[in-house]
Amino acid sequence: MDTINWLSMILSTITPLVIGVAYFHKNLFGKVLTDTIGVSDKKPNTIVLIIVALILSFFLSFFLLNFNNSGINQEGDFDTFGHGVWHGVFVAITVVSPIVFITGLFSRQRLKPLLIIALYWIITLALMGGIIDAMNHWENVLI
């Protein structure tokens, strides 16, 4: 990969926010989380929340871009949406989920919210990885 497809980086960066809005909506998992974790009624500054989330999401996208393209023979047949999804799921299960569960154990969280949060990251990183891997190699998208 010689150049970065910036459209893939933008789409990947906004993916956690888009998925998060739906996933953590009160009609899906939002109510369960607020009931089990105990969230303050104080409303956060939405602009600051979005800006920080976008910056951190860009870091994740940049990591996935490099992770998806760092292995031997990574250019070619493996540059597909499905392969990127596999990379995203791999990172979510081997890196992010342990962090979520260890943090939850030390903060004495219940299992249910930890599973909900881990599943969110598995889905989100899978989509981010798929977008990045496929869009940085347009010629292989349909393979």
C-alpha cells in the first residue's frame, strides 16, 4: 500500500460514533447499561464528547490501517472487506476485550455490562477493519 485512502479513514473514524448511537440507544442496550452501571443524570458536553470520540476513533483507524497491512504478503488476495473484518475481530477479542474485562473486574462491574461493551467493540472494530482493508485496495473489493 503506497497511499492512504482518506475516505476509508474518515468512514472508519466515524464508525464507532454511528454504531454507538444505535447500539447504546435506550431501546437496544442503553437502558441495560444505565441500569446496571449507574450513570449520572448530568448531561455531558456533547460537542466535547464527539470531538474526543472522533480523535480516539481516528487513532483506532490508524492502528487498524497499519495492522491490516503489516504482515507478510498482505498486499493482494487478502485485501478484502472480510479479511479486514477478521483483523478487527482479532484485535477486539485479543486486545480490547481483555482491557474491558480487566478494568471491569477491578472496578467491580457486573458481567452483563462488560459483555455488552465487549460486543460493541467486536462489532465496531470488525466494521472498521473491513472498511479500511477493502477501501485501501479498491481493485480487490469484489474478490
